[in-house]
Amino acid sequence: MSLVKVSVPNVNLGVSQEALNKQAPGQAVRQENALATLSDGLIKRPPLQHIAFLPGDGETGTAKDVTLADYDGANIHYIDQGENERWVVGAFQDGSDPVLKIWTDEGVAVDVDINPAFYVYDYLDLTVAEADTDPIRFLTVGDGTIVVNPTMTPAKGSVVNGLAMDHFLIFLKVNETSGEWNISLDHDVYGTTSPANVPSSGNVNTDASDIATNINAMGGTNPYIATAVGPVVWVDYSGTLKTVEVKHKNPDSISRIIASEGVKSPEELPAYGKSYELIKVDGNPATGLDDYWVRFVPLGEFISPYYGEGYWEEYVAPVTTVDFGIQYMPHFLVNDGGAWQWQDVASGVDSFNFSLRTVGNDESNPFPKFIGKPIKDVALYRNRLVFLSEDSIDFSESGEFFNFFRLTTQNVFESDPIPLELNYSSATNLKHLLNFGQDLLVFNQINQFRITSETILANSTIEGDLVSSFPSSILGHPVQTELDVLMPYDNGDYAGMYRLEPSQETEDRFRAENITAHVPAYLKGKVKQIAVLPRENLAVVLCTGEKSSLYVYNYFVDQNRTLQSAWSKMTFADSQIEGIGFLGDELHIINKRTEGWFLEKMDFRSDARDTDQDYLTHLDRRITETECSAVVYDPVADTTEFTMPYDITSGVEMMVFTRGSGGGLAATVISAVAGGTSLVVSGDYSATEVFIGESYTMRYDFKTRPLLGERGPYLSGRYQYRTGVIDFEDTGYFKVSVSPVASDTYDYVYTGQPLGTNETILSEVSLEDGQFRFPIRSRSGDTLISITNDSAMPSKIHSMEFELEYNERGRRV
């Protein structure tokens, strides 16, 4: 028989679902409401703090008030633009009548002006199930947030360039002193007609005026209206013009320009014309230029119609749609100097409107590729707005986020919009976009692509490459940590997650580490949302299969070596969590409870402390007495009644503790009726600062396991665990439960300052450092050891050590 000591140097490795003999020392079989930190070891998670009840109705000035408790689905977005500039945005679903709400990070409702009110929030319409399968996407850019519904299919609008081509010009180029100007017009209805010839006077302006007069003076039904403007005769006509002939003995002195036939070059056009009328310019097959259209722009102020001097600018072709359909395009939530607006693509603040097509037609300047296909995601990349559809990616004009059209068809600029289709047969059903360093990553269910450019991002420089092929979730959006990407994937009834990063061995490829390989059946359902706090090396994960819990991933990677990869779970009573996000170091949570929707938060700063205390008071839904609507002392009964800002949850234990300097003392709760708001304690606390909240339990379950040697576990022989020792710091309470198989459970409680020491003061909170020894007396693999803390006091567990007897049956050779 040998007496052996087994050390567990740290307990910050989280949960493992592997076989006991494959688990690393310190890995748990269950870890709830306990964070695995590198600096502090195993600690009780921070308390959930109540911020506000979210009724959704009665908000002065809001265009659409509702009873928010009637809504069951939600997609949540968090806007963090620094202190005092943090908001929570919620798109809420009931299957037929969606609504959008905004609150400050302190839970104050923000009025939203709907513009235009006709469509209200129709664009946000999803079923409750779709809120978890095809969620609304958000992207905040400056003072605006772009909102994308991936179930809506964008379409062209209804505004068409109505400028007609029913005109022609007669351009007198030379002041002729001899000869006559001869005009012949052929119309499909009125046949061939000719106005009286005009003798050359030596002044083209005078001659043009005479030609116009003679055209207007033609007898019979005259389909022509002529106007002289300088040396130009502008002729509008009705019906269909077949030909126009103009003659002079000097053929170079006169030309005719039929709008629909156009000119070979814009240099042929005169500097005179009619306001905003079109002329076609023929393309040049040799240079690859398409046909295009120009319109006449008058100089200075004018009253339409204007005939006079001006210039010609490129314009959109006739009978061409120029706008986007309002109802199914992404919408905007705009903070216009503190006045929030919900607007479509053609209303509200100008800086958040999609630009119209101003030149070309569907061939020379087509609509972006997302027209006719749902937009699945949105991003901002290298000063361009990016929309992702199922098989293509559209980049806006550089610096102009809402322009997806070329500004001219006659030149190619590096700033032009970029329509991109990845040159891979597998680049279909694209789902997610993510900025990663200088690259833009694109995800579908089986592949990851990288968009990049070695120089300025332009049509001629953009590159799209396949960089890895790992399964990826269609719901959970990948997120960036400091140096890598957390990418969820679907795994039947559970979810998994990869840590994706550029490969150090293969250029232009990414490698992936499965960070859930040791917990393959842990994350229930699909990943809905991931919130990361890189400063604390922490990610919080919301899954669809267990919305009363949040999963926590603590990690640490140094020089491409994973030193910590720890999963655990945080549980919450009476909760249906629909949205999470960090605002600063605080995780804000949108939570639907039995009573309705609530905004809550958790402070994940490693140095977080309560005011005038050197620790946190661990109570969920925590409030102070200042948040109660009434605090009343009854001197007859010697009780104090607190009227809570929320209904008391069934099945939870309510606690009251003093706070501030000298705080941490518990009040005796004598009444806390579930479903009500009245909480009564013994004694007079009407002038005392207190914390009030729900008790929650930290739990760390660890199974005794075989002794590990250099070549693996010793599986033969008999192990008898005798005692365990827990090393702790700054701890006020914990309980160790030893549960051998087929035997009773034995509890051993540590309650803070040991009695009999010189510093024992029974009326003060005592947080101590030390070691706690407890008996085990059971065989290896048969015993479950649980460390729990259901008090409001902190726990900080660093390591464990076990003493065991080992009877060896043989020796290894």
C-alpha cells in the first residue's frame, strides 16, 4: 500500500465530457455559475443586475405603442459609441405585427419617429421561429443603424426616367452669306413635308430663328413645334419621326441631330438646348464603351422649359428605372441629433438614403446583384458598405455607403461600386460577413472565403479566395476576438465552435481548432448570438435550446498555443433570454420572464467591486432600496416592507444584505410571496442601504479519477481517496459535498473567518485566504465532489490536492 498525494494545480479548465481517464486534472463534469479565470481561479460569476422592466407602451411620442409582453421573439442589437452613447435596440416579433424599440443602457425608453408612417414596421416582419433561424441583421455606421431582414427580397422601384426622345436639333455651324437652308421632314403619319427655304443672312442666330418660324408656319396638321435658341433650332414632335434631311451648298455648315439616333461624339453637341432633354451618344465598339445618354443642363437660374445656353451631362437612359423598391430594401434607424427616426430608403435624413441611378441603363450600369435575392448580411469594409446575398457580394461606392451605381459609364474609377461573385462552385448559400484585420471573411455552411486587396480596394484589385472548409452555422454569426474568429457550427441537437485563424504553415489558408471537441453535447440547440469581451478573454454564448442559460467560454492563447479553453454555464431562474451584448465591460441582456420583458446586466470586469466594498454581493436581479417604489417601516410589527420593481419569482430565495462600508450583513426575510412585489424583512431598514435580490448557486462538480503516470492512467490496482484540500483566497463561503456511489452525501461547510482567531468580528463580513481540508474515504471513480456556494458571498478557489492510498497489483515494465 502506498500513500500518494495528487495535486490539481488549477481549477480553471471548465467542463469536459470526455472519459474520466482522458480528462485533465481540474476539469469538471459540471460547472454552473462559476467562472474559470486564469488570475483568480474558480470564482462565483458576477450577479445579474436589474435595470428596467420594458413594458413597450405609454412612451410619449412613440408612433407605435404596444404591450411588449405579447411578443415572444426578438432580435437584439447593441450600439456602443462610448459613455452616455449606448443604446439597446430590439426588433420584437409576434408573428404578424412586429415592433421596434430603443432604450438607453440604463433602460430609459427612447421615442422613435416613424417616417413614413404608412409602412410602420412591416419590414421587420418575421415569424417567432424565424427570429431564431433567419434573424434581423444590424450594422451601426456613425449615427445610423442599417437594418436587414434576410427574409425580404429587394426589388427595383417604380420611378422611371420619363424624359422622352421625341425631339431633334438643327445646328447651324457657320455664318453663311450665300445659299439657302433646306429642310425636309418625313413623319409616319403626316408624310414628307418641307418648310420654306431660308436664305443665308450671314448670321446663324437670325437664320435659326427664320427656320423655326417656317417650321411652325407649315400648313395642315403640324406635328412639329420649333424653337430657336442661338444657332440651334430645337424641334419637338408628336408621333413617330422617320427622317430629317438638312441641306446647304456647304454641307459642313449644318447638321441635324435626332435624339433617338444620337451623335457619334458629345463634341458634336451645341452649347444651346432645351432644359433637361435627352440626346443619345453612340458607343464606341473599338474602346468597349456602351451607348450612353446626355441631358442638357441650363446655366444659372431658369424657369422650365428653358431654351438657352448650358452644357450636356451624362444621364440615365429613357424609360429606365432609377430607384429601389421602398418596402423590401434595408431600412435605417437614425439618431438625428437625439431625435431617433425609423425610415425607409427614400425618406428621412438624406445621408441615409440609397442613391438613385443617374446614368446608363441595365446593361451599362445595372442594379446591384442583390436585387431579386434576399440580403443575408451587411458589413462595412474598407470604407464601403457591403451587402451579402446568397451567391454574390455587393460593395458600395468608396466613401459613399448608399450608392451602388456607377457615376459615369464612360470612365472606370477605383471608387466605383464592386459587384462580386466568387469564382467557386461552392460559393452558394452565403450567410455571414465578418471583418478580420485587412480582410473580409465570407461564410456559408461548409466553406470560408476571404475578400482582400493588396492595394486600394477596386474592381481591378479585389480578390476572393477559399481559405478553409469547416462546417459553419447558418444562424450563429461568427465573431472576432483579438487575434482569431469564433465560428459556431451545428451538430444535431447541439452546437459546436471552432477557433479560426490564419495558418502559420500554409499561406492564404486558415486553420481551425475545435474548441468544443471535449464538450460535444454541451451547447444545446443552435448558437443564436455570441458576445465577446477580448480584454477579459471571455465569450458568452446564447443558444436556442436553452434560453434560460448562457454558456461562457474562457480562453487564453499565447503564440498560437491554447493555454486555456474552458466552457461553463450560467443559469437564471424564470428566463427566456433573447439578446446579449457587451456595452463596455457590462453584458446587457434582454430577458423575457413570466411578467414580461426586462433589461438586465452583468459586470464582467475582473476588478469589479461594489461601492465602498472590496467584494461583490452575489444576488441575481439585484437592486438597491433606491429602486423600490416604497420602503416602509412598521414599528408595531418591527418589520420593513420593500415594494419591488418586479414580481417575485416562484421557487427562488429572496435575500437582503446591507451594502456600503460595513455592509454584507443579512436581513431576515419573513415574507416574499411569488407573483407579488412585496418583500418584508424583520427590523427597521427604512434608512439602511441594502441590496435585494435572488439567491443563485455556484456549482463545480469533480469526479475522483485514476492516478496519472508518465504513460497514462494507472487502471489496475485499487485507489482509496482519503482526504481533499482546497486552496482558496478572498472567500466568504462554500460547501463541499462528497457523494460516493450508492452511499449518502456528506457536506462540509466553510463559512469564512475561523472562530478563535484574533481578527474574528461576528458583525462584519470576513473574506479569508487559506486551505480547507475535508474527508472523502471512497474509491476512485466512485465519488462525486461538489463545491457549491448559494450565499451572497464570493468564492475564489485556486487549486486542490488529494491524499489517497494506492494498492498496486503489478508493476509496469
